Amino acid sequence: MITADNITSHEFIGLDTEITQSTNPQVVGLNGRIINETKSMFTINTDKGVKSIAKSQNIWKFSIDNQDVIVDGTKIAKRPFDRIGGKK
């Protein structure tokens, strides 16, 4: 189960997200549902279409159990398999 404490160790596909800070001011406020994830990118389904956004250049907000969780993209810029503990 995903919680605020263990979110960085879980799969992000299917979660709703919003960019709260970015090195690119044009993407601040972008929100939608994550539909794919690679080592360095999230693919997000937004109201304005599908967007691919770099993880490490942004601060991400996720809502888990009605609680907003802020995650620094540099902390999650790994392959999902490596981040969730598949590689020992």
C-alpha cells in the first residue's frame, strides 16, 4: 500500500500528480495522471494531451489518502525496477 512515508519505493504509474516547482516555469502547475515511467521521465496524460516531463528538474506533488506528498524529482530519477527494490 502506498503511503506518504514509502511513496518513493512504489510504482508511480496510475497516480495523479502536479508539478509544483520546476527549472522550466512553463510546466509549473501541469497536472494529470502518470501513464508511463522511465529512468528519467514521466509520461503524463493531461487535459492538453500527453506530455513527457523530466523527473529530476521538477518538484512533484502526489495526493495519497487525501494528503499531499511533495517529492523532489532528483530522489526518484531511477529506473522503477531499481527504485522499488528489484535490484539487490
